Amino acid sequence: MSTEYANLTTVSCQRFKCSGRGLILPFGTEACMSIQLRAVLYFIFLLYLFLGIAIIADIFMSSIETITSRKQKIRYPDPGEKDKYLTVEVQLWNATVANLTLMALGSSSPEILLSIIEIVGNRFEAGELGPGTIVGSAAYNLLMICALCISSIKAPETRRIKLYNVFLVTSFFGFFAYIWLFIVLSVISKDVVDLWEAIITFLMFPLVVILAYLAEKNFFISKEINMEEEERTLILTPPEVDETGNQRVFRKEDLLQFLRDLGQSTSLSLEDKAQLFAAKLSESMPRSRMQYRIEGARMLAGGKSLFPNLPGKLQEIYNAVEERSPIENGQRRQISEEIELQPKLEFSAVVYAVLEREQKIDVMIYQRAVKPQPFGGAILTDHEDGGRKGSSTFNIDENPHMAILEFASSSYAVLEREQRVTVDVTRHGYTASAIRFRLDTIDGTATAGEDYEKLSEEFKMESGQQEKKITIHVIDDNQWEPDETFFVKLSLPEGEEKHAKVGSKTIALVTIINDDDPGFIQFEEPITLVKESVGKAEIKVARINGADGRVTVHYRTKDIDATARKDYQPVDSELIFEHGEISKVIAIPIVDDLEAEKDESFAVELYDATGGANIGKNAKTVVTIINDDDYKTMANKMASLVQVDMDKLSVTKTTWGQKFREAMNVNGGDIETAKVGHYIGHTLAFFWKVLFAFVPPTSIAGGWLTFFVSLLFIAILTAIVGDVAAIFGCLVGLKDSITAISFVALGTSLPDTFASMIAAKNSKTADDAIGNVTGSNSVNVFLGLGLPWLVAAIYWESKNLPFTVKAGDLSFSVLVFSVCCIIGMVVLTLRRFLGVFGKAELGGPTIPKYICSIFFVILWIGYLTLSGLQAYGHIKWQS
């Protein structure tokens, strides 16, 4: 029995299939494993190697970002004063040159190194895996990445390529590179690469870079340099520095303006304000293709994001606000002075108290959410003395066929016993068409299912209809409880944006009021701090524990150590609360005397309430006017916090300690915003993250040490990938040419896929998403094949022998890809110039964009199918 088992084992071990396919692998322990088990293990190992390459490529790209972001100081004539000069900083690296050199090397380094290692490892004889991966990766990049980017943008938004001249140059060479490859292998010298052919192939790489740079500078269109355009690219304002002499990425005046916009009526901590300002600042900063590439790799590995993440409902409301921000289509308008001159919006008297008392959302974000769009018409206001509301009108000049939807009011109140509240959605502008809109409720202090019935539904406003009333049911539980609130959000379903847009009031606050009590009237806070330059002190007065009937209350100011008319304007007036109203704001003018003085205070007191209402416990509030120097001291502290938050998002200021902390913690240590995907990715990538944390940080030697060490790691992993891919293909019966254009090409291109999709969604143009695909494809051939061909051709020339490169499967694959490339470029060109696609390369109307995406996917599947049929002899091909 044992003898028979030994004989079977010997026979099994002698069948060591594919043992001679790799440079490093296989291991000797595999000899007695079954072929099926070995194939599964090699496939899993291949996927794990791709994950490792993505992580080290993240570090490699960080070093490139550090290198290319370097600046130099130059002296520039001051346009404001004669004979004076400004010292400004300019980028050392041109963006186009960086994208086609270091950036292309970073994103394509696995494919390029695989080709080099394969030729060197095969004693300067050409293989199939390296060239096949380059062609397969080019096909995936052009067809699949374009398909995903086109469909990933929400309709009807679009993204156009900005540097179209550069795109035309790189597109031509992206196509010509593979035509040249076919000509070299099948036309000029069949199955042989001569030394001069290798030299020309390699020299086309710097030629592409030079021509693309000249195209960016409009060299082929205009012989004269537009100096005004060149001046606009310079930052003529010297950067600010902090107390330690380090440059800030923002100006303190922007921070001060941000604090003014927040005002005194926010309960956010200083750290929260800094985080919010850092998020706003980060989103407004331009991003490079390299940063999107790094973000794509970190998505796979559950690493720290380069994009700010705000926790909880703050992020949800912030996203809703950004959809309606006045910053559109890349045009930033300075509106702060206009806001200061406008009267307060109607929500300011009703919402501030509830929102800040419950600390449910950031008041500044809610204010921006209901801030009016610049239609040029009047806005709905509250009078400072508590009077009745004004009317709302709009002037619509942009599109006479565009309808505008909004709530009739930003706030509603309902007694709990009434069990329903009706919100009004009104339409302005064009009314001769049917419009769909959507309403969704969001919990505040009231909870859906316990205090009210959740609403998440689409509604239709018929042609000619200008108003639609929607009822939301309130649950009466017959139990006393404080007043509670929830929100109703108005939005447009997909496809309606071309017919309508939302107006100024898209979020309505609904307050469920305790029954049958006129309530108590009191100040929200017993102490109020304002800076001397605030203009007006806004003091909130709340009506709590009931809101039945119309009530009034008088208020007046009294000196403490501040003097009326010298430090503030005295007030003695009356507030009127209509039935259901729960909050008002008293505005008291503050005198800014521009003199240095200590903090001063005055009191505001409530008296003589009518209508059954009573004065609450906070019948008096003390208003302290603080010196602006103290305010700026607080701003300095906040500036330091903001700089810390911005440095956390940087890839150019990492240290060894920071690298290890981020490597060993999910989401880089940001547990609060981590999701399930982050934990899964972190678990799978933990070994690679800790291993590559030993790579020197980018803060050493300007990023160059990181560059070379990470490149060495990529070379080692790529050599192992070559072995694993070759053995896996052998075990499952795949030819190297098919393994290369499918598994290896897909694995090495996966981070680029995520990077392009992130860029498509976050960038204002299509350049970072697909504009660099064509350039990367051409660099793959000219550098990835040109360099190893040049080395091998020189080697064989020294022996007076030809450098043999079998055309075979490669030439057919190149020919099929070239046809797909032509078709794909024609589709992208049509998308840019035809209105049915939105006149843009990416996005556009829903149906056309999905048709284009599906078409690109079909082209890629067709490329793989035809290449596979030819490789296995089903298509006869004579190269």
C-alpha cells in the first residue's frame, strides 16, 4: 500500500508543469501540487501583486507630485508701481511636460518595466508578455476608461477637454505609435527590428513631449506670445507665511472673510471651523492628474484620502449646498459685499435658534443652502423690527423657457394636534410645460416614524400650474415634549435640469409645536460676543414651549460700560410673533470708531409681553463688543489649525512617522469617516502598506530618493508579475499574448481606472480624466518598447546578428487596436461638436452618454475576441 502511494507520488511530482517559464518562480514545493490548485494560487497571487503595485505606485506618484510641484522665485515688474518689482513663485515644471514624462512614467511604469525586464531576462530576446501588455493596456485605457468616464458624470453635466491642441498632438501620436509598431514588425523588416528603427522609436518619445509643449503654447497658431495671458498665469500677490516662516496655502484675509460669513451665530468649535474652511479651501484648489492617480490607488487599499471628508449630516448638508453654490462653470464671483448690503433672509428669524440650540447642523451651511441665486430681483426678507414679510419677485433673463421651482417659505410651523402640515412649492418663469420635482424629509430633532411620517417622493406640476401643495403627516402622541424640527429638501429628478432649476429656497424647516400655549419669550443666550467691525449685532429671541396666537414683547438697550450712540445705537422697540412663529432676531447697529480700546458691554432686556406670553428666564442678555485684535488672535489660532488640516491632505510633506501611522491605521487614521470598503481594503493591503512605509518619505531630498527607491520596488514586483502571469497562463492553457492583453493589462490599469473616474467627477474639464490617455499610450510604445528595443538592438548589432521580434500575434493585435482607436477617436470628436451629446467628450444627456459607453465596451470586447481567435488559429493571419 505504501509502495503504491510512493510510486503515485513520484509520478505526480515528476509532472512539474510550466517549471521553466519564470525567471524567479516557480517554487520547488509546487512540484507535488495539482495543476488546478496551482492555477488558483497563482491567480490569487497575481491579484495580490497588482494590489501591491498599486500601493507602491501611489508612493511613486507622490514623489513625482513632490518633484513637479517645486517652484522657483522670480522678480516681476510691479504693474501698480513703476521701478518696483514683485517676488513671485512660478512652477518649475510645465504641466504638459510633466504629464508626458514623469506622470506617464508613473502611471505606465509596470507595463514599461515589464517589457524591459522580459527582454533583459530572456538574454535580449523579445518575448510576448511585455509588448502584449502595452498594447492591451492601451486598448483598455482608450476604450474602457473612456466608457466609464463618459457614463460616470451625472446628466446633463458635461466635461470638455480644455487643452485641445495638446490632445490632438497626443492623439495623433497615440495612434501613430501603434501604426509605426505594425510597420516596423510587418512591413519594413519583417520579424526584425534594426538598430535605426529602435533609435527612431525611442527618439519619438522626446519628439511627442516637444510638440505637445509647443501646441500648449499655441506655437502652431500664433507666432506672438500673448503677454497678457502669460501675466494672468502668474500669482502677483506674494504668498503669506506663518509665525515660523513657512508659507501658507491660503491668505488670512480669506480666512477672516470666512469667519465673518459664519458670524457670531454659530456654535461650531474652532476645530470644526478650521476643518470646514480646510474642506472648502481644498475643493477650490486645482488638482493634478497625479493627485487623482494617487487617490485611485488609495481607494483600492483603504488608505487616507486626498479629498476632505466631513462627518455625518454636516457632509450631507454641505453637499446639498455645493450643488447650488454661486461658483459655477469655473467662474468665481466676489459676492461678500453684496451680501452685506442685502437685508436678512426670512429664515434668519426663524431657524437660527432651533438649529444652534439643538446643534444638529451647521448654521452657516443652512444659510448658504437657502441663499438666493443672483437673479437680479428682490428677495424675501424679515424686517429688523419684526414686521411682516415682503413679497418675492424674479427677473429671468437667461432662458425664457426655464422654470424655477422653490418653496413658498423657508420655514413652516404646525401644532402637533393638527396632524398635518402643508408645504407650498411655487413655480416662477416659464409655466407652459409639465415639471417633475422631488421632496425628501431629513430628520432634525424630530424623528421620522415617531414624530412625523417620512416623505421621499416625486411630484408633478402640470402645464400652467404655478403652485402645488404637499401635505406631510405629523404624529400626535398626546405627550408633552419640546418643540421639534425636521427639514424638507426640494430637488429635481435626473433629466429635469434642462427644463427647470431650483430657486433660492430649496430647504424648508418644519417645526412641530407643543399645543395650546402662547409660550415663553426669552433671549437665546445670556451673553453675546460681537467684534467691533461687525456692523450689526444680531441677537436671537426665542419663543419656547408654545406658539399659539399673536403675541408681542418690548425690548430696550441699557449702558453698562459701553456708551449709547458712541459705541452702539440705542434701541427701544417691539417684537411681534405671529401665530406659529418661534424665533426673531433683534439687530442693533455697532459703531466702529477705529480706536484701540478695551472690550465694552451693554445690556438688552425684554419687558411687557402681551397675548398671554410670559418672559422666560433669559430676560436680559449682555452684549460684549470685543476688540478686533482679539478676533484676529482667534483667527491666527484657526489659521494654524487650518494649515495642519491642509498638511494632512498633502503628499509632499510626509514624514516617516506619518507614513507608518497611516499604513497601520484604516483610512489613514480617520476612523470617523471610514466605511466598510476602507476596512476591507486596509485588511487586504496591510502587508504592502507596512512594507512600503519603509520607502523614504517625500520630504527627503525633494522627493527624488522616494522616486528611485519606489521605482526599484516596482521593478522587483513587476519581475515577479511577469513570472506569475506567464506560469498562470501556462497552467490554464492561455498563450502569453492573450494573458498579456487581458489579465495583466487589466490589473496594471485598475488604479488608472479609479483615477480617471474620480477626475471626471471632480475636475471641471476632461483633461485629467481622458486627455492624458492618448499621451500615456504613445509613451508606452516609444519608451516601453523603444528603450528595450534600443538596448537589445545594440547588443545584437555588436554580435553582427539581427534582433528578432516575431510579429505574429502582436502585429494582428496592433492592427485590431488601431482600427478600434480610429473609431473611438471619431466618436470622441463627434461628442465634442454635436449637441445631441452635449458638445463635450464626457457626460451629457442620459441616453446618448450610455449609448456611447456601451459602444466603447463593445469595441474593447471585440478587440479581445478577435485577438484571441487569431492567437488560437481560428483567424488565419500572415504578418
